[in-house]
Amino acid sequence: MKNVGIIGSGTMGIGIAQVAATSGCEVFLYDQNSAQTEKSLASLKKILNRLVEKEKISSQKSEDIFNKIKPCTELQDFKDCDLVIEAIIENKEIKTKVFQQLENIVSDECIISSNTSSISITSLSSELKNPKRFIGIHFFNPAPLMPLVEVIPGLLTEKTLAFEITALMESWGKVPVIAKDVPGFIVNRIARPFYGEALRIAEENIATPEQIDDAMRTLGNFKMGPFELMDLIGIDINFSVTKTVYADYFFDPKYKPSLLQQRMSEAKLHGRKTGKGFYDYSENAQQPAP
Ligand code: NAI
């Protein structure tokens, strides 16, 4: 797997690009918003510089990783890719359009995958001319640091593809697990009640987000509380995932989305990436994030 295309250069796309480039792949990175690609590459440069300062990698390695990532201005640049990983907005219609466009550009052998957190892999693949080559490859945030990757074959995916991707993820230093194509797969299904109950506790004024996070960190030994995590993931992404899982489990009340999260999503209080979510990440924050 030499040439890897990544669609979407946001939180996940740039992280996956770093992982693939670190493993020696040539990475083609495309986003419809080229300013986002520039911004993400600038922050990757800072991350790599920090790794050099901490003597985790050599400056040569840092340069090699950075130079392996080629920013692209059109999907046409993906024509020689062996694998494409999509990491754009969590919306089935928009993802489908991009895959249909991509199918006319890449070779018949190219594997097409999605980093979706919740959308059915089977439903995405069924919109393609060749659904056999389509699979879910779900990284966790931040992709360079989180070892787990869920590999999700859909009902129409070629049987051997999950094993091929599992081997590839291992070669990228990840710990893959093959998951069934159910709403939320493994981790996001477990995580829905975790976030949902935390949001209900805050909405019922039983405790504030700060108190809940503090309790989970100091008493529960979690690295981060649910509200800090939602700010890291992105309130918009988290809300979309919850809506999909709720609808796809035929509106099981266990997964019911929160009105507070809906309003925050509408207000673009998306968390770290917009500077404000449950916590304030701006420089002059009155109540700085933990
Ligand atoms: P993000 O909002 O940080 O980045 C999405 C990027 O996609 C943006 O830069 C946007 O300009 C671009 N984009 C939107 N529509 C596009 C199109 N039609 N063509 C090309 N680029 C387009 O989102 P994030 O957080 O990186 O999530 C991306 C995907 O990864 C989603 O499917 C999400 O569910 C999944 N995911 C997110 C995780 C997280 O913690 N944020 C964790 C694991 C998976």
C-alpha cells in the first residue's frame, strides 16, 4: 500500500495522514477547504517539531514525514492511490457524493474506506458501482496517539478485505479489531450512554460539566471527563453520531440525543476546534479549560 489518499484534512484527516506518512506511505491530502489543509499542515509541523525537541524522532524523520504529505486541490490527484480513507463531515449524502466521484478517478484495485463513526458501511457501499472494495477504517482521536482502529466490513465487502486492512493497520503500528457493521460499531455504541447520561445529569442541574468531569477524572480514573472529551471530538461530530445511532437503533430511548448538545451544535460551540464548547479555549478565557 504505497499511495494513500485522505479526503478531509480536519481533526481526523491530518492525524491519519501523519500515521500513514510515518509508516512510509506517500500521502495525498484533499479537503474542499484548502485553508483548512494549510492550517492542519501548519499544526502538524508544530507537532513534529515538538517530537524532535523531545528527542522522540530525528529532525530528518520529521522532515520525511512532512514531505510525504502532498496537499491536493482536486480529487483527480488521487488517481494513483492504492487506498483512500475518507474523513469528511459525518453526513451520509455528502460522503456518498464524494465516493461516487472518487470511483470514477481511482483504479479498479483501489480500496475505498470511510472513517465514519456511525454511518452504516453497508449503506455507503451500496451506492458504489463496486461495493466489494469498500470498508470502514475507524481511527480514534488523536489518531497518531490512539492505538485502536476498528475495521468494519459491510455486508457487501469482499470477505478477505478485513484481513488485508487488519494487517495494514498492524504495519502502521495500530491495534485493529474487526467490528460488525452495527450503529456505532463497538466503541461509539458504548460511548453513547456515557455522553448521554453525562448530558442529562448536567441538563437536570444535578452537577455542572466541570463537576462531572472532575469526578470522572479524580474518582473514576478516566484520563478525561465526558465534557472534555466532547470538546475534543467536536460537539457537531458527537451530535451527528448520536443522531445516527439513535435513528439506526429504531429510536431506542437509550440513545436519545440531548437538546443542550443540539443547541451548542447550532451555535457552532463545537469545542476546541472553534475555541469554545463546554469550556473556553480562547487566550483570554475567564474559565479556562482543565
Ligand atoms: P472535521 O470537522 O474536523 O473535519 C472535516 C473536514 O472535511 C473539514 O476540513 C471539511 O472542510 C472537510 N469536508 C467537508 N465536506 C467535504 C467534501 N465534500 N469534500 C472534501 N472535504 C470536505 O471532522 P473530523 O472530526 O475530522 O471528522 C471526520 C470524520 O471522522 C467524521 O466522519 C467523523 O465521524 C469521523 N471521526 C471523528 C472523530 C473525532 O473524534 N472527531 C473520531 C473518529 C472518527
